[in-house]
Amino acid sequence: MRAPLSWIRDFTPADAPIDEIVAALNQLGLEVDAVEEPGREVRGVRVARILEVLPHPDADKLQLADVDFGDGQTRVVCGAPNIAAGMVVPFAPSGATLPGGFTLERRKIRGQVSDGMLCSAKELGLGDDHSGILALAPDAVLGDDVRPLLGLDDVVFDLAITPNRPDAMGIVGVARELAAHFRQPFTVPDPVVVTDPGVAITVPVLIEAPDRCPRYLARVAEVTVGPSPEWMRARLLKAGVRSISNVVDVTNYVLLERNQPLHAFDLDRLAGPGIVVRTATAGERMTTLDGVERELEPTDLLICDADRAPQALAGIMGGGDSEVGPTTTRILLESAYFERMGIARTSKRVKLRSESSARFERGTDPDGVAVAADRALELLVAVAAARVAPGSVDEYPAPVVRPTITVRTAKVNAVLGTTLSGAEVREALAPLGIDLAGDGEVFEAVPPSFRPDLDREIDLVEEVARRIGFAAIGRTVPKPEHQVGALSRRQRDRRLVADALVGAGYSEAVTIPLVSPEAVARFSDAPPVVVANPLRSEESVLRSTLLPGLAAVAAHNGARGLADLAVFELGRVFLRPDPDALLPREPECVAGLRTGTVRRTPVEPDRPVDAHDAVDALRSVLDALGTDAVRIEAAPVVGLDPVASARVLADGHPVGVVGVVDPRVVDALGLASPAVAFELDLDALAAAPTRDRQFRSVSPFPPSNVDLAFVVPDTTAAADLVAALSGAVGPLAESVRCFDEFRGESLGPDRRSLAFALRLRAPDRTLTDSEVAEVRERAITAAGALGAVLRG
Amino acid sequence: MNLADALALLERSAAEAAAAVVGAASLDDLASVERDWLGKRSPATAVNEAIKTFGPDERPRAGQAVGAYRAAVTDAVAVRRSELEAAAAADRGPGLDLTLGGHGAVRGHLHLVTQIRRELEDIFVGLGYRIAEGPEVEDDWHNFEALNIPPAHPARSMQDTLYIELGRPEQVMLRTHTSPVQIRTMETQEPPIYVVAPGRTYRNETLDARHSPAFHQMECLAVDRGLTMADLFGTIEAFAKRLFDDESVRTRFRSDFFPYTEPSAELAVSCVFCHQRGCRVCSHTGWIELGGCGMVDPNVFVQVGIDPEEWQGFAFGFGLERIAMIRYGIDEIRTFFDNDQRFLEQY
């Protein structure tokens, strides 16, 4: 909210330097977003009366105005359409300065000399109104400086009020806080309302939903609708509210000052003088002041006339036909207290937040309803020639009870880490309007009715903290005594995996898990978890695989000419919930994507990336985790090339995929070609067996190396042969490695040659030739069982 | 052999050895020459043998002569060896140009958010904390209700929530903060509790320079007997000093509102870039706002079955991207999620 200092000073001196006031507001939790001095640069602008308006001889849209500024007369050129003889206006003569440091000079405009200018509100730094020259009060003294008249010597604090402090959304609330902080007097004068027995109207009020509207007060007055006086217009403008008419301005003025939203109905446009407060019926409709027809629900609260026709969406916005207009002569003034949650629900449902609803949903002062109405009537008498009907209808069947809260000085100190005395606690709380009874160790505190946020001991502890200031609280560092700080096994594994991939040349990407359904469907046929209220389709489902995100990273970089890319991501993916669960499954995965060329020139030739690069990266992850019993098995994978893709199994359970990205996907996304990828489910891997870590002594004896080449059918995987050879050789097989793959016409169709290097070694001796020969035979037999024929 | 014979032999040998050394055509030749003239069958060895038969006054003279001979031949061999080695190297052709570099990229880079996250985790582990984690898709209870944010509470409008099509309307959502991890930790763990919870959080915003639908936060929760607001402030200050590696960092707290803490405060640290003289990073205020903090609200303790009279706690949280942006002068949050190779490789 915007709080002009001049307004605050109606209630407390607040005469400290501006920076001290700002510091105080910040400490108190009324955060100062900005300090504005709208008129700081305005110098030499004076009150003038327009004597005569003449057409500009050479310009259709310009006029000449002769003005009288008290001790002289002159002529200016003016482009505003609203000027007329007799109007009193702000006049900036040559030599005057305006916001922005702009100094006026006497100059010719389309051939006519202009000795300064007439100013709009915006040109004086008073808000955004630039539709015409600002009209000053007709009785303003000609020649006077406009600064005091328009309050241009004022300072406006733009405050960010937290939702727990509705009271601070009113000027009085801000003044109360500052008065307490600076230990200065704080006075809110009681409004004086002169009533007129000649205006005698009874307005029955029927509250049908007292739980939603605990209090409803109605007053009646005859008014003369017209413009507001300058001081009120200027004050509202500085608070960010445009002037509409004196009656509407008064309701806004009291809202800003007292935090009590008011509504003025045109009494003669209500069907019968009476108010019914009721909930809506299903399917009922009404048109609010903003011109929108709204369908209502039974949870919406309505203010209706005697015919039960809706005239306002209670606490949110007026409507119906009862809006105050230029022809209004009699008003019904509503001052009410609405239950907070009901207003919040309706306001959220109809997506309509107003100055009123923002206050009601945070909690207004149920005991401030009558005094706010009085304040409005006092002002209406002053600015709208109101004749106020005596008496009010005040339906308040079950007055809101203020809580009594026990506050222990010891608890205050225990929470804050302070050593305050009971007297200091009392001194902190009393100026906030909190009634305190007690001996200093324990208080019985009754918070004021305008502070709905105070109903527990801890709420008052916070008030003490705000009042003494956080700077008064010490700095100590607690040390956990029951535990040692450490990462869990899983958290350490996560770091190992990322570090392994970094070591393998992959950089980590962090992408946003919200993607488009099309993007995720490219790499997964599982139905994704769907966002109910996405802003756009590109962010409407959650990823069920990390690959769409990495593909987007590759596309982004490719579009910037960075085609050779190796990236990985480690993070959660989202799968639809298990049958009895509410929340999705969120396995943690790691995926890598590599595109373009492996650069090895000038030392060796470049080569395109291939699937084996992805296998290398995958193996670096598995090695970092120590995962054992891993198999790679050719299989079709969504998004990967069917002839170059595989599943990864650990101990027989699927843990991931690897392969070449489907060329159709590469084309569709405009990726650099080729692209290879892998993805592993770290949750599944966490359950997989890991390498035996029991120490095995290393044999000091020399190895025996045996090379074997076989002709095998294409359907036999190299890994299966390695496994068969290792199994056949048994513990003597220190390593079995495929070192050559060869295809040729001599081998026949659908066959290839695979060559293996076996390194044999015994722990306790050098193997004899006959032992090696025997092992060799066993290996050949085992390979033969898989259809492998030893090459001659 | 008498002394005169010995001296003559050494003089003659020295001349012959010098000629042989110069005449050696290869390193192998030279090794053989060195053996002939300095080895076990060399004149020097012969003289040394003969010295035992010389008179006591002759021995020093003979010894000196042997030493001079050995030094002269050894020096000559060394000179010739370096000549021959240089010639051999020249025969291998031009040297390798190692400025050509290696085969290619040697290692990748961790994302900046991960680097910051690890750094923060390590600071808190050093302070004795454990790392807690929770799901990114949350239910209404953990994200709002247990945190003292009932339905239609005005604080819910502070959060632009992305809801998920699961359960009742608005029952399941992408977590709007890491605070639900506080609840999950307190539901499953008896106090005392000292944890930090880093993780991804979501808002209903479209990615642009200043907004992102996902970003990262870190939450700290401590629950113990007798924890005070001074403990909260002291912990934050200790953490901030490590984060900025600057013992002069100070902290500032201003009253604020969060439904799940009371008292609540906004936390700021003194600007480490200008030491409060005023700079762009701190917008010339001398202070950098980092996040929010407060004492755990007793209502939150009640929701998870912890007795607020026995236990007190504190919590604070802040954004990881924000810390990186402050530290490295990054202007746009989308930079983190574009994952441009040049950005990834800068850190």
C-alpha cells in the first residue's frame, strides 16, 4: 500500500528523518519497497486563473490561454482540451522546474510565444492522469506555490504489507506502529457526525448468513454528488487511487485510512429500502461493476435489496443497478464485517481481487465498523453537503470475542534467546493496543480487535521481537550432539555418478521437468503425469525420462553452432502412481546424450560419435557405483534406432537403455547427427548387487595369453561368448576381452568372426603348457555350445 | 715400474686416450673407449697398483698424477658423449609439437547449480547436519496444510501453484517450496533434528529472463530442546561466512511473515562485493537479501506430533540460483536452464 507521510502525521508526529522512518518501517515488517517524493523537483509552479481561451491561429489542436497569476498576467500555448475561462490551474512560468529536472523557458510554439505552461497531474508527478490540465479548487489563492496546496512536499512510502497484518493496510495502522517505535503520541480523533432529524428513513437489515456476515451496519444520508475538493483528490492520488466523485472518494478514503471497506448504494435504485445478506442460489447470475456477468455458487455471499435482488458480491465488488452516480441524492452506506475465508474463496473462484476483498480476506476490525461509518459520514458532510439520518441499523448478533492470551516472560526469552524483564515485555506490547494484566512473569493479554493475527502466545512473542528489533538478539551456533554431519550412501553415490560422467567428458545439464506431451512421447510410451493448470502446452506434463530434456539441450546448442556435445542430467523422472498411491513414483535417473563428432584431429582422424561412446559413459557410471552382474541386451527402445539399441539389465532386472537415437527423432528435433544416448535408473541400480569388495591377493606369477577366433552367427552376442568363455575357464580367467570383429564373404551370410584374448593366471604357480592347452579346449567347447566355430 | 716410468705412462696415455675419445663414432664406441682408458685394465689402474712399491715421498706425486689423468679423460668423455647424444637426437627428425594439444575434451563440468548445492551441503555437513530429501510432487497436506496454510488461507495466493491431475482437485501439486521436506522429516524422525533439504521447486510461471517454472531452494530445519532465535541468527551468520569465505560478513534480519514460522524474518547479508560501500550487486544498499527464516510455528509442531513446549526449532531457506547469480553476476535465471555449452564449460 502507498502511505503518504502527511496522512500518517494526522495521527502521530512522525517527525524523524525520512531514512529513520524507513528503517523503522522495515524493522517492523512493513517493508518499504520505494520512497517517493512526487514533488521533490517541482519548483516555482503557481496557482493561476484562466482569463480567456483563444484559438491558436496556426494549429487546430492548440489553444492560447491568458492567465492571471496574482501579481501579473501572461499568455501560454496549451494543448489540453479541457481548459476554459475561469478555471483555476497550476501554472509553470518560465524558470519553473518540473519532475525530471526540466526547466521551462519562454519559447515560440507554432509561431506563438508561450510564457511557460499549464500542468496536468502527471506533469506534476501526481500519478498517471494526463487527460487534461489539473483543475485546482476555485478558491485557491492566485500566485500561491502549488506545492503545499497539492501536497507536493510530501513523501510517500510504498509498503509491502504481509498477509498477516491487515491493520497495516490502513494509514492509522501504519501510524500506530511508528508511534510505538518512536515513543510518540498516537491519536485518532473520534469522528463528529452532525445528524439531521429531517432525514428519517428506516432501513431494515436481514442477515440470513450470520456466520458469513457477523456484522452489518447501514446508515442513510442525502448527498450532493460532485467532484471532491483538491486536498482529498491529492491525498487519494498519492495513495494510488483515482478520484471518481465525492461520495465514492469518501468510501475509498476511509478504506485507506481505517482499513474498513465501505460501500455506498444509491438508495433510490434499490428495490425498496432494505438489505438482505444471503448466500447465492445455484445458477444465479449477477453483473458486477466491471461489467462482467458472473455465475454464482451457493458459497458466494450477496448483498441484496429488499426484493432479494443482488446488489453486491459481498466484500468484493458492487453490482446490480445501485451504483452511485451523478444523479444520486440518497445513499445507503454499508459498513460490515465479513468472515475471512468466505471472501477469500469467492474472490479466488471468480478471479476478482479488489481493495475491499484484499482487506476482508485478511481480516478487518469487527469493532471498527461503526466508527468507520461515522468517519465517512463526517467526511460526507464536509465534502458532499450530506444530511445524515440519525440512528443506524447495526446488526451484530454475536459480537466477536477477543481472545485472552497467557504470555510468559520466560517463554518470550526462551524463544528469542533474550533476558528481557517483565517490564520490558509490557513496554514492548502495550503501545500496540494490547491490554495486559499480570505480575511481570505471566501476563494475561487481550489483543485489540484490529489484530486478527494475534491469538496465541507465540504471536505475542513475535510482537516483542518486532518491537525490540532483531538487532537486539544475539548470535550463537548450536552444535548437534546426537549425530555427525554426513552424506548418506545414496547422496555420496549421486556425487560419484556425476563425477564419473564429468571425468568421461560429459557436462551436466539441469533442465526443467515440465515438457510437452509430444516431447516425452518421443522417448516413452508410458502415459505421463499431467499438470492440471499449465500456462502453455510446452510445460503441460512431467518428464517420464530425462532424454527429452537432453534432446532439447542438444537442439538449443545445435542451433547455436555447437554440434559436438556431450551432456548428462541426473534427476527425478515422474511415473504415474502405483495403484494404491496418491503421489507419482519419482525414480532418480541419470542419462547422457552425445552428438556430432569425436574430435581427435590433428593427432588422429576425427570420427562420428557412435553407440560405443554411450556404452563407455554408461560403464563409467556402473563402475563408479560398483554395480555387478550387468548385461546389455539388444532390444527395441522407444526413441532409439531399433537396430542399434539395447536394454541394460542388472542381475536380470531392467535398469536402463543405451543406443543410437532414432534418426527420425534426430531429424524432427534438428539434432546434430549422429546422436547416441543412455539412461539408467539409479533407484533400480541401488538395489542391484555390487562388486565383491573382499580383498583378493594379486598373483605374482606370469600370465599365459591365449587368443581364440570364432565364426559365430549374428544372433550370438559378443557378451554371451565372453560370459561363456569366462565360465568355462573358471577362476584361472583373469580377463576375457573381445579384440576383433570381422565380417567377410568367406564367412558366409549372417555370420561374423569374433576374436578373444584370454589372460590366464593361477594364484600359486606358473601354469604349465598342458594346463593351458586343457583350458583352451574347455573354452572352445563352451563357445561351440553357442554355435561358435573355431577359425583355423 | 718406478715413479718416472709411471709419470711417462700417464702422460703418453693421456694423449692417446684423448685421441681415442675424439675418434669415437658412436655412443657404443665411446663406452668401449671409456672402458679401455678408465676401466680395470687402464693405465690408471696399473699405476695405482704400482704406487704400493713406491717410497712414501713419491706416493703423493704419483697419486696426483693419476687423479689428473682420470679427470682429463672423464671430462673428455663427457664432452664427446653430449656431442654424440645431440647428433643421435638430430637423426630422429624434428621434435613433437606438444602445443598441438591432446586428443580432445578431457573432462566435462558440473552444472553451476550442482556446484553451489554441493558447496552448501558441505558447509552444513561441517556444522553437523544431515541432508534430507522429499518428493517433488507433493500432496496438499505436506505442501500447505501441515505448514499452517489451510485452504483459502491468504498465504496460498502468495504461491502460484502448479497442480497435478491426480486425487481431488488441488490435492496434488508440484511443491512450491522445499518446506514440505521439513514436515516429512519431522513425521519420520524424532527430535533432535538437524537437516538441510536442497531440491527443485516449482511455480506457475513461464521461463523468461526473470522467471522460471522450476528452480532450486535449500531449506534448513533444526529442532532441539532450547533452540532460540539467537541460534537461528548465529547459524545463518556462520553459514554466510563460509559461503562467501569472508569472516567479516554480517547478517541483518527484518520482520516478515511466513505461515510456518513465528517469529519470521527476511534475511540479508552484508554485501561482500563492496563491503557496504555500495555496488550494483547490492543495488547500493549494502545488503543482499538471501531468503527467509524464523522459529518453527508451534502449530506446525502440533501437526507432526511434536510437543512445542518441550521442543523449539528454527528453519530458513533460500534459492540456489539466486546465490549463483549474486556470486557470479548472472543477470537472467533462464541462463541456468538453457544449458548452453559455453555456460556449462565456464564453471
